Amino acid sequence: ACPPLRRNLRLLAPDEVELAKMLLSEGQMHLFEHWPEPGLDDVKKRGFFDQVRRLNSSYPGGLLSYIQNAKKLLADSKAGKNPYDGFTPSVPSGEVLTFGDDNFVSLEAAGVREARNAVFVLVAGGLGERLGYKGIKVALPRETTTGKCFLQHYIESILALQEASCKMVDDGCHTKIPFVIMTSDDTNALTIKLLESNSYFGMEPSQVKILKQEKVACLADNDARLALDPNDKYKIQTKPHGHGDVHSLLYSSGLLEQWKSEGRKWVLFFQDTNGLLFNAIPSALGVSAAKGYNVNSLAVPRKAKEAIGGITKLTHVDGRTMVINVEYNQLDPLLRATGHPDGDANCETGYSPYPGNINQLILELGPYTEELKKTHGAISEFVNPKYTDSTKVAFKSSTRLECMMQDYPKTLPPSAKVGFTVMDTWLAYAPVKNNPEDAAKVPKGNPYHSATSGEMAIYRASSLILRKAGAQIADPVVDTFSGQEVEVWPRITWSPRWGLTFKDVKEKVHGYSSASQRSTLVINGQNIFLEGLSLDGTLIVNAVDEAEVKVTGHVQNKGWTIQHVDYKDASEKEEIRIRGFKFEKVEQLEVNYREPGKHSLSA
Ligand code: UGB
């Protein structure tokens, strides 16, 4: 059927011949039409099949399934078929938690207890095009007071949970919580380098597993003809398939079975830049355990049009129902098509009635493993071609199939226990996704999701938690950085081992402690107790675990001031430019306790 290929068949291994036959039967002749006689470009021809093999083995069901799925989804898209046809959305009900109340505190305790049976999975294959940052996002500082990057914070949080969880059970537990990072070709080398050059931030290297997702083939037209790379006609053009790949990678890695045999129970998925997430993990895991949820999604109140999905109850005309994320670009059309003429709009509370999905999923390992044995981790996919015109005959550029990790529940039977847990945004969610220019254009009142707002959210959360624990923390001032108006709270931050749960914080803040608005406070150590500290300036306390440090008295100095930084100022580092401010470290008190025993810092 394809003479240029037939003439080159002897270059191919038997399995490659089978792949070639499959490609021809699926209408992919164009991939070979330009192939010259054997003897010319043979290395490139072999390279082409190396790539075809990789594309075939990294997709559940192989390249044949990929092409067939693409044909169907492209035909649906051309016909204007709505993936939610037959479904009516309504507002679901879930667990709504109030930070610091008795229920919250007991759920946190239950969650910490469960943590030794948990594994964590970070999806970090995205390049963050919207942020426009050149490096990997997990290497960005979570806040610039300490400069600790997101990955360090995540690892320290998991280690803190591991230790606290083992302490709660009196059975000599020495569990090491496994930590998986999904990378992609865009992020893999830099992620490994970041870990290796920082001794894995204190985690044992054997605890960390990297799973690299492969890209998928691009599609040139409605017949799902694979697109050749414009710069190399022996290469198929590829693009990312989305965070949904994490399920098939976990399945094929064999890790799920290994974890089951080790008696583990929960798999917690999370994203690359949410510096507040671990404030929400203990209580959310507590909810999963208390409710016996197979799937628990974390959510926050959502502003209409905010770029986070809406958790929605969908009821089909045939009676089926499911509680699932409807992605932000689909919620508005779905609502309009089902009798809500205002679409994705705020209700009288000032928020969308649909809770916002922050893509932190807690799955129960047993049912998850069983489900993946059936699906092999394949996740419902979508395609989003940009057509040249309304005839929908041609694409402006090649497209590809995509998938999202939160679509996992779509294949579950109605008997599955799928729930969600809503928490305050200030406590749980502050992603860094938008560059300063785009952030400044976000409608007033909606969150910026920028490096500026992401860092300020850390200080706000720390301040509010300390307030709730009884400390007097000054009100914020409002300032504008790169066109974004934000609240600037005292710059308070602590290591995860100090304040893993609200109970931990409360136990370490006694008496009358206070911080003025211009203050910066860094608490770095497990046993540091604020007992009547009055801070007006900058205080950094570092202590080894065996040291017990009481901090009292009045600390006053010139402190650290905040300087505005123009995001176009090329003399500043990119990670500073994207936040629009930096600290001028004028004066500080920094104390280090390296010896075990009781110490007191009375200023
Ligand atoms: N990611 C990968 O690991 N691989 C990929 O191929 C792509 C991404 P974005 P998005 O909570 O804030 C999601 O781009 O996809 C990783 C939810 O779909 O930051 O626009 C990437 O590294 C949405 O419902 O987000 O939106 C990152 O860690 C809402 O919950 C993660 O996937 C929103 O996140 C997310 O990628 C949110």
C-alpha cells in the first residue's frame, strides 16, 4: 500500500514491521511518503521507529488506541458534540471545615495518625508557560524571607508528617513515606539536579521515585493523521498529554502493588506551586479516614471565572450521577446550556456556588489499585483543536489529546465513595501560575495566582494561624506590586516541623506574644516556644531538635523593609522580578541554638 515503506522494510525489526502495518491501516501513509531508497537516511529511519516504539509503549493501549481515540474525539469536536450532553449540573454537598474548631483539630489528629500509611505524588511535569518563568516551578522560592523553594517545603512537610505520625503510634514505627514526583522532558533533568544538589532536602534518596511522563503525538487534521515535526521529517511532533498521565505511570511502575504489600492506604496527589497546601493535608486526610472516602478532592470557595475547575454534581437523563470537577473553560458553557443564562456567575455569597477544585486528591489505595487494574490508568481524554474557520476542516496548528488527573472518578461505579472537602482559601490555596502582566488583568476581587500573591498568602496564613492561637498580630497594610493590590501581613514563616497542625502551633504560643506590621519572624526548629515575645523588627530563631528554646521579651530593630521591584528590571533575578518586591535586610536579630538542652532568649 505504501511503496516507499515497502522498499525499506528490511531496515525494520519484526515488531517495527507490525507497528508500520498498524500505522498504514490507520491512514498514516503520509509518515513514509517522503522516505528515499534504502541506503539514504537509514539512521534517521531507524530513529523514527525508535520514537514510534516509545509513543506506542507509553500510552495505555498503544499508538493504535491513541489514533482511534483521537479520531473519535476529533469527530465529536467537529460535530460540536458537548461532552456533558445529557448531564444537568447542580451544587454538590461536601465536608466544609472551619479552621481551628474542635472538629478541625480532631480531624488533623486523625490525619496525622493516618499519614504513616500514606504516599505522596507530586505532578510536576508542567513547564508553567503562563508564569513565563524559565526554570522549573518547584525550584521557585515559596517565600523570599527564607528563600526555601517549593520542593524543599514539600519534602520537609512530608518528613514532619512522617515523624509526627510515627510518634502517635506506640509500635516502633519507622515508616518512610514514599514520595513520587512526575516529571516530563521539560522538567526531569532540572528536578533531579535540584534534589541531588541539595541532598534531597533531608529525605532519604530511596524514598523518592521519579516517573517521567512522555509526550504524545500531535494530530495534523480531523483524520488524526500524526503531525511530522516541521524541522525534522523523520520525527513525529509531540506535546504534553496533561497531568492525567500520572495514573498510567503509577500503574505501569508497579508501585501501587508494592505499596499495597507494605500496608499503605492512601495516595495523595498534589501540584507544583501551592505553598499553603500542607496546612490542609492533615485535616483532609482525617476526613478521608473518618468518612471512608475512596476519593476526596480538596476544594476552596471559588470566584466565578477563576481558573480552577468547579466541583459539580452531574445528573444524567438516565439517572446516573457523579460528583466531578468541571474544568474552568467548560463550566460556563455547561451552565448556559442547562438553563443558567448567567453561566459561571457568583451567587449572593460573592462566590460561585460550585466549590473550586485545587487538584489535591486523596485516593484510597485499595480501590484505586483495583480500578487501575481494569483501566491500566487510562483517563478520559479531550481534544481542543484551534480550527482555521467555522467549517472546522483545518487546524491553525497541530493539536493532541489531553487528560487531567482529577478525571479519575469518571470511570468509577456509582457505589464508589467520592467526596470533597472545602477549606478556607487563605489556609489552603495560593498557587503561582500567572505572570505579573496577566495577573494585573485578573478581574478585581478574583485571586491573582501570581508569585506576588503566592508569597503574600504565606504571611497572611501564618499571621491568621498565630492570631487564632492567641497571639496579637498587627493588621496588614495594602500595597500594590506590578499592578496587583495585595494585603501585606507581618512576614511570618516557620518550618513544617514547628507548626504541622494547629494543635502544634497552639502548644508553642503561650502568653501574650505580638508582632507589629513591619515585623519579620522566622521560626526554624521543632521546640521553639513563644512565651510573651513582643516583636517589632526582624527575628530569626534557629534551633536543633534537642534544644528547647523559650522566646520572651521585646525585640526591636530596624528590621527588613520591602522594596518595590519593576518586573521588567533585568538587573534583578527572574524569581524576584516575578514577585515585584524584595527585602532590604537592614537589621535583624538572628539566634542559633545548636546545643541540646533548655535555652531562653529573653530580649
Ligand atoms: N502538569 C504535569 O505534571 N504534566 C502536564 O502535562 C501538565 C501539567 P497547571 P491547570 O488547582 O490550580 C489544574 O497548568 O491544568 C502539572 C486543574 O486542572 O498549573 O490549568 C503541573 O506541573 C484545575 O482544575 O494547571 O489546572 C502542575 O503541577 C485547577 O484545579 C499541575 O499539573 C487548577 O489546576 C497543574 O497544571 C488548580
